[in-house]
Amino acid sequence: MGILDEDVARVRESTDIVALIGAQVALKKAGRRYQGLCPFHNEKSPSFSVNPELGLYFCFGCNKSGDAITFIRETEHLDFVGAVERLAARSNIALRYTDPAAGKDRAKRQRLVDA
């Protein structure tokens, strides 16, 4: 079971990483990048950097880095497929799976977890 690579790429491209991270971290523009306090560790001065051109983030304090999918995985404790599905729903992207029944199975599993 998996999501087609083209759909994962579309989700990455359509996600505004600054808006996504900015919902949890106060970001300030610093040149071509944005900076803020790292959500992964306690700090007093900003060492967390977001690059909207590349769609990546990096913390110079704890060395955590990644893209929008990685950020959702880390902050919301989801697996890869769950993170891609969350971002796809946010961007109104319909995902295609390698196994057609996989999407239905994950939706059923999610309803059970929510209950």
C-alpha cells in the first residue's frame, strides 16, 4: 500500500511551508528566509530557519530538518502516509494509491482511532 509518487510530489509542491509552519511557530522574514524559535526544543533566540524557495526547514540548534511532510510527521506524530493525507486534504488534492482498497482501509482505520 502506498501513495503514487506523482501525488506525493503534487502535495509537496502545493504546500506553502511558511504558512504551514507559521501556524505553530512565530516566523519573521530574514532576507529570503524566515526565522523563529524551534518547535522541537526550548530556546531563547531563534535558530529555526524556513526556506520557502526550497520548501525546507532547518534548526541550527538541534539539527532537525525536512520538508512539509517531515514537519507534519514530527509535530503531529503521524506516519508518512498519514502526513501526506493530512496535507492533501488541506490542499484539496485527491490521492491515488497503489492498491485501490488502501484508501478505504486507512479511512476506516482512522475512524476507529478517532472513536
